[in-house]
Amino acid sequence: MPEALGGLDLILRRSELETALAREVDGSVSAGWRSLRFEGREAGTVSEVQLFVDRNGVVKKEEPSDHSFDLVEELRKLMYRPGYGTWFSLTVKIGDQGQAETHYNYDEEAAWTFPLSDQSYVEDQQRFPRDPEHIPAWLAPKLGLGGASN
């Protein structure tokens, strides 16, 4: 029974953090938007966040708050599963009617806006270890493992 309670606590905390992130994103832009798209990426000690604001069909990039970095990092730590790792990137979409959805990418290489060194992935593997069978094929060479994984 304690495991089920731990699982429920994890789900509730994840929901709280997702809500806090959506509120943070919403609060960081002025009114009058149709939709918001927040993207977060993290590997090792490197983080990147981007915020895209749709105002009547015109999408512009705006600066997300500094606190959004903290929430992304906390979500990533919370969602780590021993042996399976954690996600590489997330996307939060928010509509002007209050709907919000969060998608997590556990397997594909994140779409960084700059070249990321392999060392960042090595640090990430040390911090959030994945068993060999849970290392994506694109990641294995960056970790110095050749192509010996999925």
C-alpha cells in the first residue's frame, strides 16, 4: 500500500508542477494572446526554454521567466525513473480558454537551438542513469557506447 500512496503523491506533485509552470508561462506574457507554446530542454547542466506567443495568428518568440527554468528542472527530477531515465524535452501548450496540455519526450533528441556537446549527455546519464536497453540509438554514440543500444 505505501507504494501506491507514493505513486499517488508523485502524480499529484507532477500535476502541481505542471499547473505552476502553465501559470508561470501565462503570467509572463501580456494579455491578448490566442495560444502559448512553451518548450523546455535539459541535458546535464545545460537548460534551454523558449516561449512562443500566438496573437491573432502571428506567432512571436518572447522571453520566459527565470522561474520557468526551476520548474522545468524540478519536473525533470521528479519524473526520473531508475534505469529508464527522464525526459529530454517538454512542450506545454496553453489555449486562451484555459486548456493546457503537457507533452514529454523521453526518446528523441531534443531540438536545441545551438550545438550541444556530448559531455552534456554524459553528465545527464550520470545524473539520470538509463540502463543500456533504455538508451536511444541516437544517444549511445554521444555516451561513447557506439550503436549498441536501442
